[in-house]
Amino acid sequence: MESVPLVTTLTVSLRFVLGVVAGVVATVAMDLVMARLPEGETPPFIASGVLTDSAPQNAPGRLASVVHYIAGWLTGPLFVWVLFTSEGLLGGPSILAAVLAAVVLYTLMVVFFVIVVLPRSRLPSARIANVRRDWAISAAAYLLVLVPLVALGFRLV
């Protein structure tokens, strides 16, 4: 009977840790993009407002930061899971699997915010289209950093 090396046994766990680390870096990059967009910094306050049943301008700033960073950090391992799934469906690691995983995660990020979170906010309707657009741009920036970091990390682990 052949013995499986310890590295192989730890590979999946290490890849999820890699997802968290990549999520941290991608969240920092996302912050840089959000700061340059007119409504870019609004989504964390919308989430905070939804959680506290208050308008975004009255939402707790600390909660907005905590929700934003925890969501960003945990989206990294979510991407790892989606990538594993797409690799399983497509027969193994490939660029197509990574692109598919990125498209699926981007769709989840945007749809969840736009369909679940945003409608529950007390944001004036005149700002909703701009917030949607800026969130879509911010989510794309996040993935433009996350996906290559995870892909590179997968090659090392």
C-alpha cells in the first residue's frame, strides 16, 4: 500500500488558509478602489445600517468596517471552495476553471448585495444606481487581485 505524503494531506487546508490571506490582500486593494469612487465607501455603511435597522448615514462606522473586512477576508476561502468545485466539474485545474470560479463568485457578490442587502437599506432611491455601479466595480477590483493570488498560491502549495 502506498503512503500519501503529509504535504498532500495538508494541501486542501493550506489552500483555504491561502484563501484567507489572499482575501486580506484583496480587501486592502478593494479599499483603494472604493476610496476613489463616488459611492464606493457606501456599501459597508449600507450593510451596517441593515444590521442595525438604521439609515446608512447613521450606521455605526465601526460595525461597517468590521462587516466589510470580515466579509472580504472570508470571501477568499469562499473563492477557494468555488475554485475546487469548478476544477471538479471541469476535470482538474485549468485557466477555464479559475475564470469560471471568478465569474461565479463575482455574480454571487454582486447579486447578494444588490438583491438581498441593498433593498433592505434606507438609502434614497436616487443613489441606488450609483451604489450598484460602484459596488460592481469594487467587487471586480477585489477579484482582479484575489484570483491571481490564489492561482499563484495553488501552484506553491
